[in-house]
Amino acid sequence: MPGPTPETLTAPLVVEFPFTRSLGPVQSAFLTGLRERTVLGVRTRDGRVLVPPVEYDPVTAEEIRDLVETAATGTVTTWAWNPAPRRGQPLATPFAWVLVRLDGADTALLHALDAPGPDAVHTGLRVRIRWAVRRTGAITDIACFEPYDSPAAPRATAHSGAFADPVTGITTSARLDYTYTPGRAQTRYLTALAGRRILGERCPACHKVHVPPRGACPTCGTPTDEQTEVGPRGTVTTFCVVNIKAKGLEIDVPYVYAHIALDGADLALHGRIAGIPYDRVRMGMRVEPVWTEGARHPDHYRPTGEPDAPYDAYKELL
Amino acid sequence: MTRDVAIVAFAQSDHRRRTPETSEAEMLLPVLRDVLDQAGLDPGTPGFTCSGSSDYLAGRPFSFTMALDSVGAWPPIAESHVETDGAWALYEAWVKLLTGEADTALVYACGKSSPGDLRAVLTRQLDPYYVAPLWPDPIALAALQTQALIDAGATDERALAGIAVRNRRAATANPHAQLQGSAPAERLLEADHLLRPLRTHDAPPISDGAAAVVLAADDTARRICPRPAWIRGIDHRIEPHGLGVRDLTDSPSTRLAAEHAGAFTAPVDTAELHAPFTAQEVVLRTALRLGDDVLVNPSGGALAANPVMATGLIRLGEAAARIHRGASDRALAHATSGPCLQQNLVAVLEGERP
Amino acid sequence: MSKEPVAVVGIGQTRHAAARHDVSIAGLVREAAVRALDDAALTWADVEAVVIGKAPDFFEGVMMPELYLADALGATGKPMLRVHTAGSVGGSTALVAASLVASRVHRTVLTLAFEKQSESNAMWGLSLPVPFQQPLLAGAGGFFAPHVRAYMRRSGAPEGIGTLVAYKDRRNALRNPYAHLHEHGITLERVRSSPMLWDPIRYSETCPSSDGACAMVLTGTAGAARAPHPPAWVHGGAMRSEPTLFAGKDFVSPRAGRDCAAEVYRQAGVTDPRREIDVVEMYVPFSWYEPMWLENLGFAAEGEGWKLTESGATEADGDLPVNPSGGVLSANPIGASGMLRFAEAALQVRGAAGERQVPGARRALGHAYGGGAQFFSMWLVADTRPTT
């Protein structure tokens, strides 16, 4: 299998956010109950008890609010042995994934089972909840299940769902790690940029020069591989003055964010204009890139001092 | 509305473990050119275009918008996108053709699975309150489903190894497949469990790939393709989300979709099933009432290549391609989405008999 | 056999707010769906299929959330289809649902679009870092502001047009109980003196970030005959897409938008939209897009859209009311925003728009767009069944 060619660019890309999830009343009661070591389910109109409790009947779509309390003991309905736990999973040591039907419930809950090994696990195994020491009102308040021999006690009792200081929301952090690869055309472009050359690609069919290039002419759907250097000078086609500071950006406001049609390119790319007071930037102004040491992209564009381009020269590029 | 719609062309990339040298648009481009060439259409000329993909595979919002660069969407085109497997894009395009608003449609799917950690990515499909915080990955969920089948006496580890062997050996005839050929079942069973009861052979490979089909209606289809694969019926159904609510040994949504697609009115000779895990083929065969005389997954199926978000569309394409070349007269194609076969699509394709 | 006429017989939307802390994601979509079913006097069992749309999944951090939402939307055992066409998705989703009815694949379809942006942060969701690229230099408005400047240069529009639109839409929103923003006591002066964020776009001229959902029940002739309230009939509907960035792209008046409108008018037999259409719900995330879209959609000649706005024609009591609901400027649950335009258009021709009703509205245009002004979807609805 061909591996990445030496010149292929790759970089890590982390997508991470602490999602804040507001809860409906049933979810709120269930998760608050876990905090209080109480397992709640919901009873459907036809008398089935669903644990974990959902807000809407999976069969009839009816809203269900009839809360009941079930036991913290139950029976494994199916299982799988996980020898290599992954990030975020309930246990760091090998464990069994299990679906557990708690006593009094008609449906099963997915969680982890702490057991010495796969030979200690079987469908029908009796288990009980091992509560987390620190509980906040989340599914992880169940640390895991553990084997526990006890007679099944199949009954659910009515519960108001009322608790002091109910949990109304959860924060679930999610981090995903990606490896980003920009592809052939972008790699060529980025590699040239590192040498302070701006490379576009010409479409063999319509002869337009696109920059940054993406390997295909977006209008013709034709592969492009003829590189052509554009710029470095160009014309400001339009712009805005940015007055609010973007998070994580070091630039002082106000500054000018402009669309710049580089000489030889058939569309504008985006860049910052500096070296001139922000309120003197104009459409049609001629600019050139300014590079800083070690940066791949131009830091900004500055006026060349040439006369402004007439509107007719760039109006098709707006 | 009485309009007959057929799959008239199918193309796919070679499926590989990783493709760092190509962007999604670059991966799609040759596939789109291939399928349009087969159909004798120029870029941008199909009456409708619809694609399937997921932002979560690339880790980028609006990832599908860049793929449009490969389509030739100028002048502007009638175009839509589904955030799921391309099989559902085909469904949307089929509906569009039925309305009479278009005579041809380009359907494509981009399945570049390698940028992320797919096992982690797919956990984000699960109930965000009760399940996703535990990060149960698709292999774990398939293992739970498999154990349920074993407990029910529907299969055993040896039979599952046999399914893996059959699919991957069939893939030796598929030049696009990622995994071709297999050691005998006895050897496979000597390996350690990946996630008991699953071994590596029970799980699909992680694949990058793309696929595209062209649909056409009535005489347009006949003009484009000597033997169109007529869509006699297509339907899809979804089940409740909670794994503990469902009977994991059965697939009622597949059965329902098959009924609505007319799959049971006459026997099929071929079935392309979207079963990423060996045990899921067992579930699907039962739900679809496929006998031993039906050729299942001559392409090697999802066990031979699994470009997520394109795998289902490829099943439709592979089934159609067999009809195109006269190797099948009536084929069933199936696609799935969601954890443990939550959502299923079934299409019945037929070639005209001479 | 011709297509089945498509009728909108049920419409529901949530109360939109910056954060709907009182509901889960399922609870949010459910609120809109139940209202739509109630409006149509139908139950879950009457719905044959569900078509759902939303913008990027990263907003809620749930991949393909329709899988989890199947139960809440009564979709189990039914077909459920998920559409994603960026900002135009609410409109596209409705059109896909309409096609299911028009093709007679299904008789009655529930369509729904939502966004619960408070689960994350819209700016985060829209601007995930991309390695090797320069960080987004300007924020969301910075993407649109240069195009607004280009429009001003091209059309010669005076500076104050954008504030007129914002002032109008925010006042309209006061008559819309579902709107996110209710700025009581708003004055033109206050809009004008709001901070200039991305010159030429002021803070008051930008859309909020909202949680919200919108749902509609679509059906055919037989379903419409059983509906308790007058339906809105779909007379035309189309989607058009063009690439993101390309040589020849007109960001001020994208051809995909013009072509999409032309196709909708062709289907509906509209030759003079300015005269024949009574009310428009268009996707205006930044106020200046009203005059830009007026031109793009054929209500004004090129360079003349701002004059229509300036004349007061687009006011709620003007002769071409635009966004009597308050529009995207007053509520923006991104994935739902397009469907809200479609639904508000339908409410108008049903005479069911409450205090925001445009008297005598018989034909209305719903408009949505997204991506880099590259995806468009529109429909034209009317109070009478289409004849062809």
C-alpha cells in the first residue's frame, strides 16, 4: 500500500468542545436520581418500564412522564469483552460492555461491567450498580456494574421524580483527533507559499486561473494541473473594517480585511491590509504581500504606491 | 406517477486504508468523470445531483461543499445533500426523478474514513445524554449484537468466520476492494479476540473511497444503458435509537423496507448487503428471507471495503452493475445507517429479460 | 399523470431563544412537530415519513442526530431522511418532503428543521481551525461585509439602507410571538447608533444566534380536503447550487439565486414577481441582504433594490412586505431559519399569521440560502390549488 509521499502535508486537527446540554424533565429526574443513587424509569401507557427513561415512547411517540423507581440490581442481556479500553470509556482496565435489564425494567441499559475476565461474564449474569464516589447527575454516576448474586426483584414502584436541587443540564466534553491532509493541489500551493511564491492553477477547458487551487476547475469539473505563478501584486476589490477583536487573534483593531485579486488570478483571495491607516483603504488600491520570517502565509498586504486600478478593471471580480 | 427509474452507470474508486495525498474533491473527481463518461453525460448536465457524506468524518463543518468543486456546478445546478450514506442520496434522487422534474440524476458519496479515529467518531452518533458520554465504539456495539445472536443460537464464531472468508474471497474478483482473499476459517479462529466475541475478521476495514451512480428515467435510461437496472422498489425504515429497547437479533426495519420495496413478491438471484460486521449478515439474511441459492455480496461487501457514507451506495451500484452486465436479473441491494442496523434501506433492481 | 399537488396543512414553530434551557434537543424538535400536527389535526400515526434538516452536526456535537431523534418524531417504523445543504437546509428539507408528496411516494409527510446552537457556540462550530490555513481573519460578519460594500459601490446605495431594514425587521418581530428578539422601544436612532462591527455592518444589522425548530405537515389533494384549516398550496419550488469560490462568481447577486427564482416563477406561472407576489420571507442574515436579494430575486432591477427598501415598499404595510415575521434578523436557529421562511410564507397565504398577517396575501415567496452564497432553495405558495 503506498504510504504518504514525502512531500504530502499532514497536521493534527483537534475538534474539542464542552457541549452544554439542557435536559427535559424525564432526563433531569433520571440523572438527578443517579446522583442520589436512585434509578428511575418511565412507564409507557401499555405498562412497559423503560430504563434508561426516554421522553417519548419509542413505539407510539407518546410523551411519557410516568416515573417509576427500579432496583439497582439486574441481569445481563448481552455482553462483550473489551480488552483494550479507549479514551473516555468507563473503566481504564479491561471490562465487559453489557446491556443490563434492571429488576423492574423491560428494557436494558448500556454500561460497563467490572469483571476479572471474560470467563466471569455470561448472559444472564446477575449484577448491581457500583456507584461513583463523586456524583454530579450524569450517566457516569454509575461507575460501572459489578457481579452480584441476588434474587431478581421484578417490580417498579411509583416515583414523583422530585429531588432537591435537580440537575437541569450536563456538560459533555468531546474531543476527537483528526489528521488533516490538504490534498495534492493544496500541498503544491502551500509548499510554494513557504518559498514565498503564490501558485494558481489554470483550467485546461476555460483557461481561468484559480487561487488557491483545489485540483479541479470548480465551474468545469475538470482536473487542473498546470501551475502558474500569480501576483505578488494585486488589487483590493472590496473590504471591510474589522472593529471587534476575534478570539485568539493577535491583531489590534480596527484593521482591514480585504479581498485581493492578485495579478494573473481570475478570482480574489482574502488578506489583511496594513501599512496604511485603516480609513484610507480603498477599493481598487494596489497592494503587495508582506511576509514575516517563518510564516507560510503573507502576514498582510501593503500599498504598492501605484495608482489605483479603475473600477472597470476589477468589477467582474467582486 | 408512473415512471420507471433505473441505475444506468456506476463507478467507484479503489478503496484504501488511507489516502493522504488526495482531498475529498480530488478523490471524487475521477469517479465522477468515470460515471458521467459511462452515461455519456457532461459535467453539470444531469437534471439533478445529490450526494451523501458526513462532516464528522473529516472533522470539518460543511465538508461537502468542497466536493462540489468536482461536479462542474456551472451554470448552477439543481443539487441537494444528505448527511448520511449516499444510498439515501440515491433515494432522494429517485424521488426527484419520479416527480418528472428531472430525467437524469448524478448521485455520489464521499467516504474518506481515515482522517479521524473512526471508532471514536462513530460514538458521537449515540444518545448524547445517556450513551455517548461512555464512548462505546461501533466494534463494542457490534460485539454486543453478535453475542446476542450467539446466545439466541442464530450463529456461532465458526459460522461467522465462514462469512468473513466467503466475503473476502469473493472480493478477489473485485479490483476496487481493499481486503481481498482470506485465510481459511480454522486459521482465523486461532487469532485472539478483538472484542469478544469479535475477532478482527468479523469487523470491516477502515477505508477511504468514493462512489457514484447515474440514475435515469424511462427512455433516457434505455438510451444511456443497454441493460438498465430498473428500480422496481426502494424503501427505507428506521427503528428506535436505544440499543436496550431493540431486539438486536432481528431487523424489523429491514423487513419492513423490503416489504415496501416489493422484495418478497419474487425471488432475487443476488443480494448486496451492507453488513459491516459478520453477524449483521446473519440478521439481514433472516430479515430478507434470503435462501442459500441467493448469491450474497459477490463484491465482497462491507467486509472487503468500508468507506463510511459510501458503503451503502456501493451496494446499490454493485447490484446494478451485475444487472448491467447480465450477471443478474433481479437483485436486492441493502444499505444501513446508525448503530447496530438502526436504519435500513432496501432496493429491488431488475434487468429486462431478452 | 401529472404531479400530485402539494399542500401545507400544518405549521408549527418553537419559541426561539438564545438558549432553550428548558428542553432537550428532542424536546425542542417535538415542540415544533406537535404544533404542526395539532394545526393539521393529525396524529403521529397519520404521518408516513419524516424529512429532517439541520446545519452542521458540530453545532450540537451529535453526529447525525436524527438517529437519536427518530423516537421523538414518531419516525420508528417509517422512513426518515436527513438533509444538509448548509444555511439553505431548512428550505431544501421542505422541498424534499414536497417531492415525496408530489411523486405520490407518500401521502402525508412531516418535515422539520432545527438548530440548538446553545449546546455549543456558533462561532466555534462555524470556524473550526483548519491546519495550514490562516485563521479566520474577520469573524462571521467579516465574511459578508465586503460583499455589502461591493453592493454599495455597484448600486450607489446610500449608507443608511441597512439600518432601515434592521429597524423594520425588529419592529415586525414585535408582532411575532415566536421571535427570539423582541426589542420593545426600538428606535431608528438606536439602530443607527449601534456599534460598527465590520464596517459597513453594524451590530444592530446582524442576526442573533438562536435555539429553535420549525415543522410542517405536507400532504396531497385528499389530505388537504380533510384539513381543518385552509392549506397553502405549493406552486413552485427549486434548489440551485454553484461552487463555493470560482472565477466569475458574483457574490452580490449569485447566479444560482437568480436561476432558482426564475425556475420557481416559471413553475408558478409568475412573470412579474413585483406585482404578482404579495409577501416575501427571505433569508436576510445581515440587513443589507434585503436590497441585494430584492434584485437577485427579480423584485427590482439591478442596482435598484435599495430604492424599494428606502421607499417603504418592504414595510409590513408596504406593497411588497418583506419578512413581516421579523426574519432571520430576529431569530436565527441556523438549520431552521430557511424552513421558517418557507413556513411564514405559507402562514401568510393561509391567513394564519396572526398579528403579523399581511392582509389579503395570496401568493408568497419563501427563500433560503447558505454556504458561501452558493446554495439556494425557494418555494412559492398560494391560497389556491395549482391548476396545472
